[in-house]
Amino acid sequence: MSTIKVVNITPRALSGDRSLDSEPSLAVNPENPREMVASAFTPDPMGGPFAPIYVSTDGGNTWVLNSVVPGNGGRGTGDISVGFGGQGGTLYTGILNGETSDLQILRMPDVTATVPMAEIVDRGDEDQPWVVATSAAANGVTSDRVYVGNNDASAEPQPATVDVAENGRTAAGQSGFKSVRLDRRSDTIHDGPPIRIAVHPDGTVYTAYQRWTDFTGRVVTFDVVVTRDDKGGIGHKPFEDLLDPGDGEVGLRVESGLRVRFNVRVPTLGQERTGADLAIAVDQTDSNSVWIAWCDNHGGAAPTDYVLHIRHSANRGQTWTAPHRDIVNGKNPALAINSDGLVGLLYQQLANNQWSTVLELTGDGFATVESQVLHQAPGDVPSAGANLPFLGDYLRMITVGKDFYGIFSGNNTPDLANFPVGVAYQRNANFTTHQLLSTDTVTRVPPSIDPFFFHRAA
């Protein structure tokens, strides 16, 4: 029988924290799932030069901060994502440096060490790095294949890019990565920030991005595009194995002519901004089967509701169906598929001024669904003021074997009514009075946004 645990990962030493620790990422060591790393917009508590990652060595029950990420700024790093290689326990990290805003790709062979992460790549004019790592074997040698999706402004107006390292463990400098431009269409005016990646053990790699065709009055018109590479992204013509039958170009347009208010608060979404929600996952038991999710303002030229859509392809991205209902006022989708072919959808939804974080699981294409609310809390607490994002533009979910692991950010009020499946806190909290307490266990701390880890064990 499956079990779910939820853990607030803010350490006790940070019990006085009252910031918006949003946009979380998570990596689980596939060789040792008790070892995992999380990240969020969290500055170094001592104000040092290195931002922290969260590290757990006991399966997510307890977490400590390890300040090893270059460029600690006012909220730690800029965007940050993490991923373990398939073998050897090396962690790969993509960040926007908190001091310079440069994209940096980093490497760390031991996540418990206090030695700062080694810099592999450093370049400017980038946005939202997204790291996926795996292992690949060739001629009896196993290497870490590392993929970093990013929005590279040097390639405007088609910045959707994935950097690929054939062996991340030995990559030295930019020469160790090959930058692949995904968008080849001449009428693109820009590509949206998210570039998402899904990798299958047989070497099939899918990417997804949002191709903008118009931007008028803060409303973006865009296509959702999927590319595919059948040789791990390291061949002569990477990511050119899926062509669009409509125009013959690289990358199939799953949907076209979508509209969204970009980077603005939409009244129906409370304090959160819209415009950069995207996820993709490939079935680990069948590389032909790929899932995608995105959000748009459903309603044509005058968009209204923010809507989360899910599509599925059973033929390597050539055609797509809509097996799941649309989710109004849903955002931050994440998709993952376990070793049994069980599909997981994680998302956040605002209804009646309540943010809910929901995990849905299906083994039959969403004909039947196991649904669990992991967290629910008022959408107007804490007050974000002028700060964006509130919960963030993404969260993350991954699988190791049959198990699902994920991370999300949300209101940290210690109230068991907010956690239908239960929760454990590290930071000082009184669940009777629903009050956060500082490190002295006396001083009251107002609610803020914390990262929460969850594990669904088979």
C-alpha cells in the first residue's frame, strides 16, 4: 500500500525566516535515494558569498543547508535547478548567479562536502536554466549525460536552447557542452523562459518550449513546440528527429495560437503571475509515450481564465490527444512517470482564494485517478506586496523506480488542516496555536512561503 509524507524542509536554525522561498527544485540520487538535494530562493543565513542548497541523507526526513553555490545575492541565487547523474553521485546545478545574473553550470561530486561547487560554464544574457542528468554507456564506459535547458538571449529572437554534455563528469568549460538551438522558425519573435527536457534510458530525448509569435499589450500569442532526438542529443543533427507536417520544420507544434498574459498578476490567480508554465515527461517503460502540460489564458483575444492543459502522444510526439480535463486556475504543472508506467501530475490551483497543491496518479491514461491534496492555504497570506513570483513559476517532481518525489512552495502556517495527508516541520512551530516561532522558540514569526518536500512510496 502506498504512503505519502510531506516535510517542511526549512531547518530549525532558520526558524526566523519570513521570506518567499519559492521556485523550488529537487534531485534524488538514483543509486542512493536516501540522498537528495533541494533548492529554492534561499539566501545564505550568514550572509556569506555562497548560496545554500538543502541536503538530506535520510530520505527527506531531515534537511540541512550547505552553502556551496557561487554568487549569494539578496535571495540566494537567481533561478536554480539541480540534477544527479545516473551513477557516481555527482550533482549538476544550473543557476543564474545571485550577484552577476550570469548562467553558471556547476558540478559537485559529494553533496555533503563543504567545498564550493566547481564552475563548468559561465555566460551572460540567460534565463531559467533547467537541469536533467542521466547516465549513458558506450564501449564499456559509463558517463553522465547532462542537459541544461535555457533561454539564451544571444540567440534572439529564437533563444530556446539546450546545452548537452556527453560526459558531465569530465566537461571543462563551454567546450564540454554543445549548445543546440531548438527553434528554427523564421517568424518567431521570441521564445518563452521555460525549456523543459525529458530523457528515456534508450537515448530518446524530448524537449518542450513556448514559441512566441506576437506580444501586444502584455498578451503573448504562442505555440507549444516539442522536439525529439533519438541519439541522446549528441549526434550530427541534434533534436531534429521530429518534424512538423504542417511546415516541415524541426519541432512539432502541439498547439498553436495560444494566448497568455505574460509576467503580470491576473485577478483570478490572486498574487501569482502567469505566462511561463510548462512540463514534459516520457514513460520510462515506453519511449514512444510522452506527456506535456502547459497553461494559457483560455478565452481568445481577450483572455480571462488561466487554464492548465494536458496532452499525450503514444507515437513519439507525432500526434497528440487530450486525455485529461482542463484545470481552471491551475498552474505550475509537473509530470513524472514511474517504472510501472504510472503517470503523475503535480499542480497548484487557486479556488475560493485557496491555493491547493494536488498530486494525481493514473495507470490508465486518467480514465481513473488517485488524487491527493498535499497542501492548501489562503491565497492572500502572506502578502507578497510588489514581490514576484509568489509561489514561483515552477515546482518539480521526479521518479526513482516506483516512487515519486517532489517539491513545491507554499504558505507555511503550521495548521494540520492545511495538510490533508499530514506534515512534519523542522522549523519551530506550534500546531495548536498555528504559530511559527523563531530560533528562541518564543518570538512569533509571521507566515511566509517555504519549500515542502514530498515522497509517495509505492
